[in-house]
Amino acid sequence: MQFISLMLLAGVAFAEDWPEWRGKGRLGVVNETGLLEMFPESGLKVKWRTPIHSGYAGPSVAAGRVFVTDFETIKQAAGTQLDATMNMRRANGLQGRERIVALEEKSGKVLWTSAWDSDYTGIMESYALGPRITPTVDGDRVYVQGAMGRLRCLNVQTGALLWEKDYIRDFGLQIPVWGMTSAPIVDGPRLIVIAGGKGDAKVIAFDKVTGKLLWKALSSERDEPGYAPPFLLQAGGARQLIVWHPQAVTSLDPSTGEQYWELPWNVKSTGLIVATPVKHENQLFLSCFYNGSYMIELDPSAPKAKLAWKSTSDSEITTDALHSIISTPVIDGDYIYGVCSYGQFRCLEARTGKRVWETQAVTGEKARWASAFLVKNGDRYFINNDRGELIIAKLSPEGYKEISRTELIKPTSTLGIGRRERKAVHWSHPAYANRMLYTRNDEEIIAVSLAK
């Protein structure tokens, strides 16, 4: 009996939730064991599927629940008298309701929903599809943020609203062209957000339980808030909050908002920075679509940093190191792997940024903004490309070695992508939790088994 109990406990220990953007710690790592080595020829087994509305935001999984956001447009009811502006917004699909849906993890049954009115006027219309931000779960609270800067704290079990903020109303946010995309992050008693408020309110910390404002930091006068999520790391004997915005990479003390260090990096074209910063030992790597790569060396003895190397190219066409758009790169040992501006999957030397190899195999076609999401599992990677496929691959300086590939979910996002073989893309990061994969498109959310 004791042996059986220990085996059961061991099984539980190697299963884990996915409570926020890119999983626990935003590291993009699946530590679970017992996952399949190859995909079955018949494809992955779908355990459940539940209809939802449109959106880009990937799901989070915690406390036996799956949380996902969506957007439903409001069509004018017959005979309703509206002014011309309101009619135009509705006709263009800009006015509607954003929503968070809580589902039972085992069955996909809808447990509760919470919705709020939202008007996407101000976002580039060809991308006004739905929320962009994965919900952040912390204990008995889930934090959800909409594309127009509406932040809500809800009870995990019931969906009851505990507190909320509106960045436009409360802090003077000017909505960036692609909407708000940076997922809130929990640090001890604080919830830290990219709010883009006027004055020194680009970054704000709230009491995570009450919503009380704790501190504000960084000016929003010169630029948009950007699209990269905040990232926490430990370096130089200090816990640091990394905020990558269109003018610089800034490190703050997450408990006070005081600045540790800042390295200037003026990013071209409407602050188009999306990927999450990546840390490996004392290296911090960032990559964006136009300006390419930026490697920072973190001081091991104090909260300080210096530039190690950066790209010389600011072109999406004539690229040098890595020019990511949506995909967050990874650092594995002495090498960087990631997806470049036209879907080129590249390996770089981490020390110098020198390109080691390149392949188009991951994305399948050389197309602007072709993307894929990389998640590490042991000595291999799960890669979800924007064609809706899931890949198992091993990456090394010797080359890209694909082990298995399968169809995962139908790509449905057709707006603003130009020509693609599948006429649509899948730009939603899956959640990997408890030997399952959860992913969504603009029609449904599905759960598929990754267990052996």
C-alpha cells in the first residue's frame, strides 16, 4: 500500500497547471513527464470542445478550471434608432462585449461567464477581433484584461467581480494601434500591469486583493506602452521587473517601482514589440520585428546591466540576427532559437548573435508575420505554428530535427494577414497542463490529450 501511495504521489507531482501567459513564471516550459513521444497517425484525441467567440488570447489553467476570453459583436436590432457613428461601429464589428469564460477542466462545461461592454474604435480594424491577453490566475482570484484597457479581478469559483480598473478612464490611456496585449503579472501582494497612463503611469502596481494603487512608474509621454508583457527575474542579488517599451528596456524594483537600470532601444514603427523577454543565466534576450535582436548582460553582483550585442539591421527584409514578431525565442545552452520576420526558423550563437542555421520547415511558407510558439519539454520542444499544426522537434546547433507533426486546430483569423496557403492563421498560444493541451480559435476551445 505504501508503494502504491508513493507512486500516486509521484504521478501528481509531475502534473502542473498553466496559470498565466507562457505558464508558471512566463518561462514557456512544460516540466511534466509521461507525455507522448510521437503523435498518433490518427491525430490527437480531443477530450472535449466548447464553442466560444473570437479572440487571440490563449487560455490559462488552474484550480480545475480553464479560463479564456472572447469578444462578441453587437448587431443592431431591427427598428433600433442609432446615430450614424454608432451604426458604423456596429456595422464594422467594433462594438460588442468582451467576456471571460470559466470552464471545467475535465469536461469543458461552462461554469460561469463575466462580460463587459467594449468598443474597439481606435484599434486597427483589421485586427479588432477580440481580447489579446491570457488571464492570470493567483489563488482564488483571476485577473482579466481586455483589448481596450479594462482590468477586472474576479473570484475563481464564482466569477464574482472583486474590483476593476479602466485605464482610459482612471489613468488617461491612449489606446495603442493594436490594442492592449500585456498580461498582468503577480508579485507577492502586488498585481503589476502595463497601463500606459498619462504622466508616470506606464506601469502600475495594485494591491492584488483590494485593487488599491501602490505605485506608478515610467513616463508615457513619448511613446505607446508597447505590447510586450512585463517579466520578473532574479539577478544581481535582487528581484527585478523587466519592462520593455518602445524607448528602452527598464528594470524596476517590483516592490516600489524604483528604477534599477535602463538601456535605451528606440524601436521603429509604432512600438511594435510583442515577444516576451527571455533570461538564461546572466543573459537577457529580446527580439522584435523591425529592429531585430538585443542581448543584455546582467551583472551577477548588483542590479545593473550592460549591452552585450544588438542587431545592425532595422529592416524586416534584410535581417541579421532574429526579428521576431509574435513568437518568443528560447535560449538553450549557448544558442538561441526563434522565428524571424517571414517565418524563418533560426539558430544563433547566444554570445555573438551570429546565425548558425535557418530553415522554413516550421512555418511551412515564407510569409510576413508567419509565427510559431515554442514550449520546452525536457530535451525537446512542442511547437505550435500559425497553420494550426503541432510539432515535436529537437533543436541543436547541428540543425532542426522534426520528430512528429499533427493537425491541432483550424486557423480562423483571416484579417490583416495577406496571402496564406490556409487563408487564415492561428495566433493563440496553447496552455499545457496536467498532460493536456488547451487551445482556441475564433469558434471553439478544445482540450487534447498529450499523455502517453
